[in-house]
Amino acid sequence: MKERLGVGMVGYAFMGAAHSQAWRTAPHVFDLPLQPDMAVLCGRDGTAAQAAARRLGWAEAQTDWRTLIGRDDVQLIDVCTPGDSHAEIAIAALDAGQHVLCEKPLANTVAEAEAMAAAAARASARGVRSMIGFNYRRVPAIALARQLVPRLGQLRHVRASYLQDWLVDPAFPLTWRLEREHAGSGALGDLGAHIVDLAQYLTGELITGVSGLTTTFVTERPRPDGSGPGPVTVDDAALFSARLGAGIVASFEATRFATGRKNGLRIEVNGERGSLAFDLERLNELEFDDQTQELAGFRRVLVTEPTDPYVSAWWPPGHVLGWEHTFTHEVADLVSAISAGTDPAPSFADGLQVQRVLDAVQDSAEHESRWTAVPAA
Amino acid sequence: MKERLGVGMVGYAFMGAAHSQAWRTAPHVFDLPLQPDMAVLCGRDGTAAQAAARRLGWAEAQTDWRTLIGRDDVQLIDVCTPGDSHAEIAIAALDAGQHVLCEKPLANTVAEAEAMAAAAARASARGVRSMIGFNYRRVPAIALARQLVPRLGQLRHVRASYLQDWLVDPAFPLTWRLEREHAGSGALGDLGAHIVDLAQYLTGELITGVSGLTTTFVTERPRPDGSGPGPVTVDDAALFSARLGAGIVASFEATRFATGRKNGLRIEVNGERGSLAFDLERLNELEFDDQTQELAGFRRVLVTEPTDPYVSAWWPPGHVLGWEHTFTHEVADLVSAISAGTDPAPSFADGLQVQRVLDAVQDSAEHESRWTAVPAA
Amino acid sequence: MKERLGVGMVGYAFMGAAHSQAWRTAPHVFDLPLQPDMAVLCGRDGTAAQAAARRLGWAEAQTDWRTLIGRDDVQLIDVCTPGDSHAEIAIAALDAGQHVLCEKPLANTVAEAEAMAAAAARASARGVRSMIGFNYRRVPAIALARQLVPRLGQLRHVRASYLQDWLVDPAFPLTWRLEREHAGSGALGDLGAHIVDLAQYLTGELITGVSGLTTTFVTERPRPDGSGPGPVTVDDAALFSARLGAGIVASFEATRFATGRKNGLRIEVNGERGSLAFDLERLNELEFDDQTQELAGFRRVLVTEPTDPYVSAWWPPGHVLGWEHTFTHEVADLVSAISAGTDPAPSFADGLQVQRVLDAVQDSAEHESRWTAVPAA
Amino acid sequence: MKERLGVGMVGYAFMGAAHSQAWRTAPHVFDLPLQPDMAVLCGRDGTAAQAAARRLGWAEAQTDWRTLIGRDDVQLIDVCTPGDSHAEIAIAALDAGQHVLCEKPLANTVAEAEAMAAAAARASARGVRSMIGFNYRRVPAIALARQLVPRLGQLRHVRASYLQDWLVDPAFPLTWRLEREHAGSGALGDLGAHIVDLAQYLTGELITGVSGLTTTFVTERPRPDGSGPGPVTVDDAALFSARLGAGIVASFEATRFATGRKNGLRIEVNGERGSLAFDLERLNELEFDDQTQELAGFRRVLVTEPTDPYVSAWWPPGHVLGWEHTFTHEVADLVSAISAGTDPAPSFADGLQVQRVLDAVQDSAEHESRWTAVPAA
């Protein structure tokens, strides 16, 4: 019999549902060293939390996340709340000796992120693990891309964009994601965090400086409670250029106003010898070009072979995976790391570093786009 | 509390794993009227069945499917075995008053399929339901395509192909899928069944006649037990043309030798006013062309909107689904039909009709491709 | 100074305009061994022919093609008329010692095609050259594909389709292309001829037998002269399967009712080790898959490199060519062969063989699709 | 008989060959109001110029462009030289009463461009016309896109990139295009000029400010004369963000180091109601998305219908055009404007404005990417 790993999840909206699917599925698909137990779901509205627990497969519901901290049967806290509560919950859990999986962005401010990274470092010294949920690292095509990057030779360009369009309608309401005090930023933190992480993950280099531009197209929206219009206090779109490592130049764009692009995360890396390109809307495919070969050209690699990362646990070639599988992979890797006594990646320190990049973009955007260095760790 | 629906599954290989994922997931994603209970998995090898039950989430394992027939706590039998045992298991279950979900093709022979359809008709009269697993009907893009077909006006063309390449290597062993006594046929039954069903489902018309051509490229392969080469007794590829309803002409191709095509099911329908095209390797997309509009052209519809079939139960726009989700949808629809007291689709009669089409193709192929009528029901 | 090659063109409609562009352009792009002189254009309507000559760049216009036969300043006759006059014109020219370029299909009947091939053989013995205008052989991507076919290993599959949609509207008038006495057949001869030639050209194998199905969706159309409806006497669509050489199976479809497909000639070849795919609507691209490599997948080869066939005469990489360039290449190759004293390809014999395949398809379609052998040369 | 328009072309390399093809072709495809006469080609090397004139179809060759100025039989000067000689030639011709077609970028410096625009204004007052060769405005798909932009509603985003890869190899020699004194700038002027013009042309808005970043990856290259390495004095890549009109944000990237991208000019425009996307490597296609329709999605519009801009002069639907056709369209429009007595677009003033944008990018790049306003005309 496998050892049990009790899990408590805070938050049960979009991310909570995705994480629940992962916790339910991972033990049946991967040969996990520990047996996750979906012990308790936590949400502020008791009735809703109860219903969510039943629907999503959690044994129990609570309304105060503090009741989960230090609970004997909860070895891991999965933080799926808005960014403004990440720090408090994650630090409390880590300090209480509970492993933490925290959704991105790590926090709403660099200060909070620093406190979280410090708590993670303290915890790690005591064998307590933490991980930030940059789930797209675990798309099989992205994991394969990372393996291939050395074949590209010296890297020259990254172009990354994350395009959505759900704010195009000015009548869309003023939800928490559009308020700075809850969300920290808009497209920049929500979408930009993903592409900053991917660019750094794939190239193996850190962003050293940025020049940024942000804009809010629709500055006022109806409040959800019907109390009239309120101000949008986050960016609708963020564009920035950057330098990574020694010599790579990169362009980034994150927006919620790219009409017709629903979840359009695209990233391309050009190196001396070849290139890679990826599109999240076709996440089973990786475009790879080796210009040292005759008949060069971007080939569409269907990343569904048993030799591809994560794939052997699933289906035969050509039987494609979906978006949610990234969370199942995340959970599987996290559980393996916990069992192995190693720190999983990406770490809170990685999340902090991404936060510093986003902060530099914001700072540059507020100062005439002037070049802004990203502080080293 | 919801009423329980005890499920027993026979077979636990590729299809068994896919069905298990569906049974585990459906109750957490869809609001099912009954509560499926994964009661028992059945497989001939006791140790392996036990391990599979644990891994796939079934409460118990058995080695003889007969022990499941009539069992009080098993209201539904899910048949995931090779085609040569479908008839015996399904008929026994139906006659014992147990609902049946049976993988495709319905059976290896028309005679068996007729017996199964007769059993299903008898059962239906007593409120016992049966369904054949043409899971691709439940790809959201296919379900949407069906809704759109009336907008195409009078239909003219269907072209359907199901291209795989896993037999290209002559060293690939002689598994049961390559032996007529177990599999009935090769690419024709395994892959052709899907595209025949889809062509008829989408057009709403039946195939009335066919002209067929089959071939076996590699006629001898090594036996898996190391006892030397044995004869391949099924087709490696099958091509056929057909007429559907009054005036539609169609081409079909099923093959396991289309090098580079992993799970390439493609279907295109042309009507007087527009066209539809679908590719299973990009199953979240539907190509739709309305030639009555200015600026006509195939548009790539990302079928991930909440208004699209099945999608609202899952994720926001652009967050794509995978191949396995078709089984979750299948299970959800089946459970709903059982609860509602209606016969789910596709029925065993639908499966029988597809079998008759495949039989006519085989017959034509054995008689110089001459035109062969498909007997009416 | 280069030796002059006087050209007389018969017909000045769609094909005449395309050939004129080729004759005007080839000497400026390719280093031709002879200097083509656009001497005379011939058309039955004097005024129209005169205007066409001026517009298309011909020095003179005539109304009777017989005046061109044997004319001292006309060394080559370019036949761009409907198929029912090909034989008479081409044979007269060849017998008079004039080289002939003849549009496809070679003729409307096998008997005519045989007479033409015989005339071409007689002429060749006297140093007089003939060529049939299967222009798609001279798309750079197709010419490259032919070079790559040996890398695919033993060939298994060809699937070829030529999809257009200009007859979808039942009000489209009854032009000569829809009358058997002028056009010979419909989609079969017009479009099917191209894909039969390409399939044989690319594989290097001949079609040995076929099973065919033809249909006419709209059986009556308005006469262009306003005299009311008349019967459509050719096929609107033709589907056929075939065997090539020893062991290749192939599917073909030619139609003018594939709504949304404008000039959709697609051909795919699968071999043991890889595959090729081509789409005329994206004629600068070739999809190539080498499954013996790691990271296999169809790569999009942009066939615009200086090492690609015909390309070095044109523009730098990525500066794409168009449909009309195939005729310029055709003319350049023809002039080179004439100068070199060799027979250009494709020959009238090649055209005759394609005609025999189409004839066998027609015959099969009229006899319940039964398998029909294609007579050897 | 049409009035004659004598043309003299200066320069006969890549652009000269493309312009020659246009001058040769336009009168046979379009019904031009004047008859262009390819009178004289001018190049510094007499033997080479003579050979080029013969090959490209010009009646005569000269070695000094000054001999063309004011020549009675030359009404139009076509400037195809490197950027450092544009101003001198164009101004001399305009002042002598000769119409001018000038390749882009208009000049190497804003000062030169201002002088040219002033000369063009003076000339226009006397009925002498001038045009800058932003040929991509005359891709049919781009011309169609411009017509469609009003349907997108309020514009939000432009993303434009022009990606090539011909400098990836560090052994590529130090040609004039890599020297600031001849080329003015690198990717920025050569490629960036095109996308700046297209972004402004499509949106109908001017760029008001920019933030730029340029880089030179390979700072030294072998001199073509074998005299050892020399310094690269232009940018290899330029990235910039911009604002257009009131509220549009845009990202631009021009590079010669995007491995695998041969002539990858892509531009996307997002508006409140829909989007457009274009890729020069597939220049017969326009992607259009109307999100106010049900079944929204980017549709692939094949821009080959007789109703599409320029297309009716060419071939039937689906018979695709190539890159060179843009010059034929340019020439046709220019000749029509000359005959009509109107100023053609894009004008030298348009070229100057693009130059100011590029200058601002350069300036920003040299000052820590800080936001830099583009001076108004």
C-alpha cells in the first residue's frame, strides 16, 4: 500500500476545477509513489464550497483556510485563490510544514513574492516542498522543445505572445481580475507571467532588462453588483521587448483584446541552426526546423509518441491530449518530488524572478518605456 | 443522493483504459442523473486484471465475464474486448436485463451483429438500454458539424479517410488485430467503421451501395510468441466509393500504412451552399465554409465556446479538449438516456447497419470491385 | 545572335492567355538556346483574334489554323483549342514538320490520341518534337517531389484529388466544357487527366487497372444563347480507385462540385520510409516527412531555394511564384529540347496513356464500377 | 494607337529584374492608357549593363544616369539603385520634368527624404508624378484587407513582423546592405520600412511614437573582395512598439536572423468586431475573422476571385499569383495615374513619413528605448 498524501485545496473556481481534475486523474494514469487523498476543499461561501467539494470530488469542505493549516491529515495545500491571498496562505502552510502548490502569478507584488520565496527556502531546508503552477512547462510539446533547444545553437530571437479576447466587449463586467488590489495587474500578470516563464524556461536564460508599454482600452466597466460603472485599474494589454542572457532579443505581448484569439499562447525561438514554434491552441504539435539539414522547413511534430514527455502514460500515437492534462502532469511531478525528497520546479524563487520581470515592465511602462534592468536574485 | 449505477467492464487494454477514464471523470464534470459506481473489472488473467482494477479505479476484479451477468450490483456492462466476443457478452447481459455499452465494431460478422441488434430490440422493450461506442460522434466539433449540415443545402460529396501508419514496419508482430478470426477484418473494420458511421451520421443518409478495394501489403509477420512468421489474414488498407441517400457520392479510405499519419481521421462534406471539414488530429477545430456569404472561405472554428456541444461542462474558450473526452461525453449521454428511459444513440441497429456496409465493401473487393448494394434494415 | 523559333498559337482563351504569358516571359528569365518569336495567333473570329493578338503580344492574327501549317516562319504550333480539334491540328502540323505543344487532355477519344501519338513518333524520327501540356509537372515543388520519391522506399499509397466548385450553381450555363462532343468528358478529362499524370509521374509507375464511379449532379442547364435548357452530357464528378505498378493502391477524385475548393489539386504519396504531400493552392510549398528520422513530421518545405528546380531563374528565397510560372517552365524546357534535338516530356505517348486510363475509368463506371484493366502501350 | 511612355531604369540587380518583369507584363495583362516603352537601362558597368538590357528586355544601355535626365524619349525614371543614390537621381529627374518611380526606402536619411518629398511636391504642381515602391500595398490580399478594415470597428492592435534569415551564417559576406553609408540601416530600413508602411496603410492611421531596440548579432564579416573582415555597421534586427492614431498599440519586428523564415512578412490587425491576418509566404490568402457572426473564426479567404483587387486581369479563381505580380500592379497603377493626371500613392511624402518613423526608432534605440515622438509632417 502506498503512503497517503492528504491534499487541501483553497479556491474552487476555474483553477480549482482544473486542479481537482488533475488530483482525481494523476493516480490512475501515472504510477505515483504516494497516494493523493482529496481531503478538503476550502471556500468562503459554505454552501457553495460544499457543493463544489461534492462535484469536484473532495471529501470535506471548509470556509476558513486557516483551519487547514497544520491539520494532521493535510500534507499539501493547493492554493487556487486570487493573487492577493497567495502570500498569506502559502507562507502559513509552509511554515506549518505543509507542502504548497501555488497558482501563478506567485503574488501581486514583488515584496509578497520575496516573502514567499524566503518561506519556501526555509521550508525546503526542513524537507517541505513548494511549487508554482506554471503548468505550460508540462505541455508535452513544450517539455520536448526544451530538450531540443540545445540543437538550435546560439540563440538569437524569442517572440512570445499570449492573445485572448474576452474583454473586447465594453459591457463585460468589472470582475476581480480587472481590479489592481485583487489581481495586481491585468494581462501583464495573468498572461505575461506565462510567456515570461516559458521564454526563460526554454532558453535557459534569464531576462536582464525590458522596455514596456501597457494600455487600458476600456477604462470603465459595469460593476457586477449592478451599482454602476467602476474604473478598470489594470492593463488590458502589455507589450515589451527584452534581452535574455548574452545576446538574445525577445518580444512579448499579452492582451485580452486580440479579437478572435481565444487562448493564443505562441512562442518561437530562433537559433543559429534552427527554430522552434509552439501554439497553445494546437498544443499537441511542435514546429521544429533544422536548417542544417537539406529540405529544411518547419515540420509539424505531433507530440504524441511514447518517447515524448508524459505521453507514454496516456494513449497511442495521434490520440491527442487537452489543456487540462498539463495540471495532471504538474501534480504527478510534484508528488514524485515530494516522495523523492527533492525540490520540484518551477520553484517559488522562479516565480519571484518572473515577478521581478513583470515589475520591471510595469516600471518601464510608467517611465516612457525606458530600458529597465531586472534585479538579479 | 443520486441513485447508483453499478458498472462492470470487460477488457482493460487500450479501450478499457479509455472507458475507465470516462467513468471516473464524467460524474465530476457533468451533472449526471445517476451515480456511476465502478464496481468490477473483468479480465482473463487474474493477476493482471487485479492490477488493472487498482490502477484504473475499479473496486473489484473478476476473470470470467459470466460472473458479471445478472449480478445485482451491476446494472451496466461495458464491453471492451476484441470483436469476436462482443456478441456473446452483450447478448447475455441484455437478456439478463443489464444495460450494455459495446465498443465498435459491433461484431465480426453480420450474423453476430444481427443477433446483437435483435437482443437490443428485445431489451429495449423491457427498458434495458444499449449503445455502440462510435465515440467520435461526441467530439464537440463533430456534434457541431451535425447541427450545421442543414445549412449546406443539398449535399453532393463526402470524402472520408482514416489514416494510420503503425503497420509500416514489416517487423511489427502478428497481433490479434491482424488475424481474421479475432478481428474480423483489418483497417476496414477498425478504422473504416468509424468513417462509415460518421459519414452517415453527419449527412443523415445511409449508404446504399459501394465499390471496394482491399489490399494486404505485408502478408506475413513474426508471431508475438517467437514461433516464427505467420500469415496476415486481414486487410492493411481498404478503399471504397459509395452512394448515400439520393445523390451523394463518397470516397472512403482506411489504412494502417499512411506513413506519417498517426490518427488521421478526416472527413469533408460538400453541399450546394457550403462545406465542412474535420481532422481528428486537430479535434478542437471545425472548418466551415459558407459560400453564400461574401468573403467565403474555410474558417477555422475553435469549438471551445460554452455554446458548443459538451463544452460548457469543461473550460473557458480556447482551452482545448483531448481525444479521451469523447468517451466521457459518451458515458454522460448514456447515463442520461438510462435515467430518462430512452434509447441512446448510436444503437446496436446503427452498428449492424455499419457492419452491413463493411460487409458489402468486403464482398465487392472479392468480386472485382463491382458495385454492391447494402441491404436495407 | 540566337536562332529564331517562330511560334503560331491556335486558340486564345484561358489557355491561350496563359501560354502567351509564358512565351513573352521565358526568354527574359531563362537563358534559352533559341529566340521564340510570337509570330501568329489564330482564332475563328477575326476581330476578336486581332484584338487578342494585340493584347497578348502576337505579331499577326489569322482565322484559319490551316494557314499556319507549313508556313516558313512558323516552326512550332501551340494548340490551345478545345479537345475535339487537337488531333486534326496537331497531326497536320507534325506531318508538315512543325513542332507541336498541345494542351491536355491530348484528345477526346483514345482513337484520336492514338493517331496523334503515331504522328508524334513519325515526326520524332524526322527531328520534329511534340509535347503535351501537363504543366503541373513543372511546379517547382512537384519537380522536387519527383526527385524525393526514391527516398520514400517502397511506395504504398497515392491519394489524389482535384477539387473545384464552379458548377455548384445550377444556373451556370451549358458551355462547351459540359458537352461531350466538344469536351469528351467533364471533370474526368479536364481535372482527372492532371492527377492521373501526376500520380504516374511522381511514382514512376503506370496505372494498371481502375474501378470508377461518375455522376452528373445537375443534368440540365441553360444554354448560353438563351434558347432554354439543354442536357449536360459529361460527368460533374468522377471517383476512381486504381493500382499502380506492383502494389501501390491509389484513390482519385475529380469534381467541379466541391464547394469552397477553387483549384484544389492535392496529391499525397506514402512510402515505407516517408511521405510527400502537395496542394496546388499553396504551390510554393511541399510537405515532406521522413519517418526514419527522429522528430518525424510533415515539414513545410518552401520550394523557393536557388537549388530547387526552376527557381534560380527567378527570385531570392521566400519570394513566391504563381500558377502561370508552370507554363513559362514548360516553354523553356520545350525550347531547350528542340534545340538539343531530344524529345521533350511529357510526350504524346504519355498523353495517350493517360487517355487510356480515363477511358478505362469511364468504361468501369458504365459497368457497375467493375475492375477494368488499362491496356498497355 | 496608345500614346507612348518612355521608361528609363537605373539599376538592374534584384529590384531591377523585378521591375523589368513588371514593365514587360503590365501592358499585356492590364488595359493601360499609355504604352510603356522600355527605352533604356542604366548601370555603371557597361558590359554588364548591356547584357542586362538584352536579358531584361530594354532597348538600350547607358552607364551614367545623368544621360537619362531630360532625355526626350524618357518620360519616366525608375530608380532601383541602393538607397544612397535615390535622392540625387530622383530629384534630378523630377526637376527635369520626368515622372519617377523610386524603390523603398525613400532615402538613407530624413534630410534626403525631405528634399525628395519637396521635389515631388514641386513636380506635382507641374503635372509630374512620383511614387515610392511599397509594392506590398498591391498584393491583392492586402488591397482587399484595406477595404475590410472599416468592418473591424475600433482598432486595438497591430502586430507586424518581417522575418528573414539570410544573415544567420557568420560567413555571409559584408555586402553594401550591411554598410551604413550605402544602406542607411539594416533590417530596420530594408524590412521595417515595409511593415511600417503596411501598418499605417491598413489602419489609415499614422504612428505617433515609438520605443525601439536594435541589435547586431554578428559584428564583423568577411569583405567580398577577400581583403579580410570588416565591421557590420547596420542593425541585424530591430524590434519596436508604437502607438498609431488614437489608441492603437502595435508591435514591430524586422530581422535577418529568424532562422527558417525566408520572407516572412506577417501582419495582424485586431479591431473591436473582428481581425485580419496576412502572411507574405502565402500571399494569395487573407485570414479574416468577423466575431459578430455566429461560428466566428479566422477564415482563409483565397483572394483569387474576379471581384478581388487586380485579380480580374489574371486567371480564374484558385489560380494563384506570385510575388512579382505586386510590381506589375504597381506599374499599372502608376501608368494610370500619369495618364489621368493624378498623383499616385504611395507618395514621396508617404515615404518621408515612414523614414521619420524609422528615424525615431533608431533614435529611441540609441537612448535606452525611451519613448520617442514621430514628428508630424
